[in-house]
Amino acid sequence: MFSKPKPTPQPEAQPKAEKPAAPAPTPAAPAPKPKPPASILSSDLHITGNLKTTGDIQIEGTIDGDVRAHLLTVGESATIKGELIADDVVVNGRVIGRVRGLKVRLAATARVEGDIIHKTIAIESGAHFEGSVQRQDDPLSNAAPKPAAAAKPAG
């Protein structure tokens, strides 16, 4: 009844040892870094000046200045007086100024006073918006939008 272990587990152990040896070249290539969490500016914070990040930011406080980010979330308690520029912009609070984004979403609680330049836009029922909406293929470019009359050749 109590005899030597069967030799079958040993052959299985050898292929397992070979499998970790195969991915050995991959540690030479740097593994992608995990995405850091969004920076959160709390509701008791008031900033005068511009903010710029390549990461994500969630604003719950008050900003007097421009904000540039990858993903920009304006919280319900937030008020921003300035231009917003981001790949993705989600507005739940108040913005007084221009909004530029590849994807712009105005939630039902949003209050926006200014122009929106976007590639895609979603405006939920109940959102308050005063301004113009313009679609552009590259809304993040700093170039001012050209009027239609200027695009036509004279003559």
C-alpha cells in the first residue's frame, strides 16, 4: 500500500520547468507600467492657475485657469473658469469657458457656458449648455477653427 511515488508526476514537473524558461526573454523587454489612478482635487481646494498633466484628473473643487489632461472629469461640486482640453472630458459640474476634447460628455448635472469643440459628443437630458458646438477631426490642436468663408479661394 505504501510504496514509492509513481514516476508520472516527475515527467510533468519537467515540462513545467521548461515553460518558465521560455518566457525568460520577455523580462528583457520592460513590462507596461500599470496606469496610475486619477488625481483628485477635493471640493475644498481652490486653485488659481493652469493645470497640465498627461494622466487623468478628477476635479471637485474650484479652478480659475485652464486644465489639460488625458481624462478630465469635472465633479458635480466643481466650478472651472477656463479652457478644458483633454482626450476625454466628462462634465458633471460647472464650466465657464471653452471645452476641447476628442470625446465630450455632458452629464445631466452639467452646466456649461462656452463653446465645445469635439470629435464625438454626448449631452444627457437635463444638462444646461449655452454656447456653440463644433465638430473637428482634431479638436485638440491649438489652431483656431477657420470660418467657412476663409476656406474658399478668392476669385
